Amino acid sequence: MKQIDGSVTAVPGIKASGVQAGIKIKDKKEVALIVAEKPVAAAGVFTINRAKAAPIYVCQEHLKDGIAQAIVANSGNANACTGEGGMVDAYNMAKITADELGIDEKLVLVASTGVIGKRLPMDKIEAAIKLAAKSLSSDGGHDAALAIMTTDLAPKEIAVEIEVASSPFGKGGQGEFPVKIGGVAKGSGMIRPHLATMLAFLTTDVNIAPELLQTALRDAVDKSFNMMTVDGDMSTNDTVLILATGMAGNPKITAKNSAYHQFCAGLDYVTLELAKMIAKDGEGATKLIKVVVKGAKNFEDAEKAARAVAESNLVKTAIFGMDANWGRIVCALGYSGAEFELSDVDVWMNDLQLVKAGVDAGFSEERAKEIFKLDELSIILDLHAGDAEATIWTCDFSCDYVKINAAYRT
């Protein structure tokens, strides 16, 4: 696997654009368009929040046959909690896009992110979609990444090239086929596992059956976006979509064979890297934090424990304050629901042991200060209760998180 330049448009047969719309911020790109040359295999994963935004229902309807051709997305307005009118607007976004591209509106997937509770300014949306359709380019992925940002400080983009086998057993036939996978994402606040105020759009040229593409995406999301958290708030608009053009020329993947697993490894890498970018860019964040729980009785316990520590506001503020207050870590572990004996627990921050057998390890505060100066750090908990392990990605909480969210709507 190697990382390559570009993002969604690094994949052959994909064009994209991002244009200004005047939805919330006058001079910001706010409408993105990603288009395949023809109808292709497609899949999606969405929020489990019961207050789902209108675009999610449109996507779920249009993905029933596992085929799509375009993704249109706007920032600045979530089109969530907007009633029947919001549904009409979401379907109209698909229709306007389809009309501009000359395709069936059922081939268009829709996504939105931004302020909840307000109707879309459809006059501005329509004008922007028409401009986006005229601006499509084979190097427009970066503009699309910019257009879906809200409080993000930086666009999130990645592209890789992998190889997939030409035969079910990874040998014989014509050797291996190069396959590209690209992605863009947005997310900074209201980020919680089971997706978040987060959009991620992926493209690939692998030739794969739609049902297996859906399975691969679901599994990749479970290992990446669902294993990160910024602030514990679950959004109404979480959407991850993927288009697979089939242009790599590999024999169509129709079973979980060697080629499928090679593709999944690449997809897992792309989604995890995007998830880490989101966690690192958490609203007001100064550090990316990796919480690892090992030695748990089972994976469920490991995940519970890691999630409790990663979502603890007290842990996150202590890290921002450069305070190695391990009591907050152990406290979060204690209410996580994971089974363990306190006298068995060890806690580390990078290579510095804070807790040994459930009590203070007598660590160097000076060494802790050195670790806190790093942009990334790890909290490692060993429960010594089994062999299971889980990792959650998160960030610290700074004063800026409060400032950003106190004035988000205005």
C-alpha cells in the first residue's frame, strides 16, 4: 500500500468540485459535488440518532439497489428537524443535481451539515449546484473537501493505491491489480462513535458487488469512525458514502476472498486515517489522544473502558492542563462497566507508568510535562483480566471548545 496525491479524484472516473453558496459564510465554499462517469456500485452508513436529518432518508431510499452516480453535499445548514419541508428540500437537491448532470435523480446521494432546525435556502443551493456541475474537474477533490467543512480548521483528505489479487487465492491468473481508494471528510465537534457531525465521502476504482461493498464499508466504519470521539455528542447528520467505479479492471469481487480482504485492508487504512484527522481537529483541540485498553476480559469490556476514558471531560481537560491526574483515568475506568480488579490495573502515558497494581507508580512529573508537550500522546490501561484489546481516538478539551460552541448558531 502506498499513499498517493489527491483524494476522491485520485480515482479514475471521478470528478468533483466545491463552490461558494452564501448559505452561512459569504466567501466560503459550501456546496460539494462528486460524480462518477456512469452509475456505479455504492454504499452508505449513517447515524443511529433517532432525530435523523432529511438527507439521510434520501440516501437510504436511493441506495436500496446499491447503485449511485453522484454525491451532492452542503455545509452551513444541516436540514435536520425541518419536517416535511426539509424532506422536499433534500429530494429537490437530488433532482436539481440530476437535471444538471443529465442522470436519474435516484442516482444522486445527498448530505448536509451545519445548523440544525432551519430550512435550506434553496435558491442559493440551486444556484450553487448548477455552478458545481459546471465546475467539475478531475482534480476537484480538494475543493470538495473545503466545501464540506464547518468548524474544521483544515480539510481532511487522503488517497492510497493498493493491490488486489486477480484470483480468489491470490495467485495465478494475471497477477495483482492496482486499486485506488480516496476520501474526504469533515468533522470537528459533535463527534461521537456511531458516527457524528461528520461527513465522509470515499471513492475507489475496485470492481466489487454492491452488497460486499456495503459490508466492507460497515466493517471499516466500525473500526475507525466508530472508534473515535471528540465530545460525546451524537449528531443528526452522520453520513459515510462510497462510490466504486470498477475501473481498476480486477475480476469482480463477489465473495470474501483474498481480493476482498486486500481491498478491506486498504479501506480500513483510509477510514482510520480520516478518523484520526477528525479527532486531531476536534474543536479547540491541542492534542490527539490514543486510548488503548488491553488485557480486558473481552472486546466489549475493552471498548467500554477505552470509550469511558476517551469521553471523560475530566480526563480531557486534565490533559489540556498538562496535569497527569491519573485518578481521573481510573475513575472513568471504574464507571465504564468493564470487569476488572483495581489491584490488577496498570496505567501508562506513552512510556511513563502512572499506576502500578492500582496505586500510584511514583512517576516523574518532569517526564510527564515533557510528554504533554507532544502533539500526540497515548493513554494505555492494562486490566490484566484477559487478552482483549480496544483503541479509541480522541482529543483534549481546551477553553476554545466552549467559545466555538457558545456562538455556533450566531
